[in-house]
Amino acid sequence: MTDRKIAVKGKISFAKFIDRPNRFLVNLVPENKKQTEPAFLHDPGRMKELLVPNVRLLIREPISLENRKTKWDILAVEHKGALVTIKSSLPNLVAKTALTNKWIPELSEYDSVRPEITVGKSRLDFLLETDSKKCYVETKGVTLVKDGKALFPDAPTERGTRHLKELQKLKEEGFRAVVLFMCMRDDPEVFSPNNVTDKKFSDQLTIADKSGVEILVYKVKPIIQDEQLVFLFKNRIKVELID
């Protein structure tokens, strides 16, 4: 198998986590500095098991300074000796690269990959097409793992439940519909919906599965290479739904 790597733009630095005043703002201390500085966290998840005091963060300067109020983006956190990415745009970057390069065998038959497709009241991540076939794909990033099991979501997500309903409707209309969970760490071997945190999403995933919506879960291994964050695209893992 060829090396399946995805490099994230920007030179990485390190920082110490201090606290999180709100969902999108983190206070941190960059390495070799003493002053606390604010940073942007592009992920609304709770991540209580990851963002603990003094944990080491992977950060970079913003690619674009337009409309920015902070000088740092947070990309990942060190957790139990490994990296876990916590920037919500990265699962889509991984998914788009994997789909374009046909790294996902179940979705390799399509000729084109179109991002951000409006369907009903939602916007789904991808439309895959051939001359005669269409497949709608919604991507969800997974960061929470307990006892070797990847869980989604880590906070209630009405938007995620709505996406599942849109996929189910598309399937009923005769299109192929897929929810693609990208696990942004390589330690889990199985995936389940997080019934404790969001029973509505969990129930809807089971309903969608029974209606023919396909559930695929792949994982990546984040590493640091040449002062960049790099993803190694790994294998598919099994799914355990809650009846």
C-alpha cells in the first residue's frame, strides 16, 4: 500500500493549556513564553477528557489574518502519549483527500467529488458522481474514545441529527447516502453512537442504518513531520449500533 499522508498547512508550535472560557476560545501559554495568550478553537465539542489543565497543545499561526482576533489556531492536543486533533475542519480535509484519491474502497467508483451540497434545509459535505450515479456523503469528526471505543457525539448535536434525516430522505428518493465518521486518532477498534450524551442522535443513526443509509468509520494517525501536522490515513473500523 502506498503511503497515504495528508499534511496540514502551517508550521506548528506548542503551548500549555490554561482554560477554556467559551466553546471557541482557549487561554494558553506558548512554549518559551510566560504570558497567557488567547487562541481560537474551531470545535464546539466538550472534550473534557482532552482539555485538562497544563496539557500540551499543538498550535499554528492563522493561515489568513482576515477577521482574526487571536494569533493562534489550535490543531491538536497530546493525550496519553498520542496526538488527537481538535480542529473541526480537519475531518473534512481528510475525507476530501481520501475520496479524491480513492483511499476508501467503498466509495472509489465515483469520478467527481463536489463539496458542500445544499439539500433541503441542510448542507451536506460531499456529492460523489458518475455519469449515472450519485452518492451523498456527510462527514463527522470523532475525538472521544473510551475503553477502545470511538463515540460520537461528545456533545448534543441537533445539526447532526438533522443531517441523518436528510440522508435518510435521499436514500428513500433512490440515491446512495453515506455518513462517514472520521476518527481523528488511531487507538479505537470499534465505533458506537454516544447514547448517553445524545440519545436522539443515537436513535436516529439506528433508524438511518435500517433505512439503508451506509455507515463508514475510518481512522487516522496524527503525527508531527517536518514541523507540520500530518495525518496517516489508516483502516476502517467496525460499527456497533444500539438497538
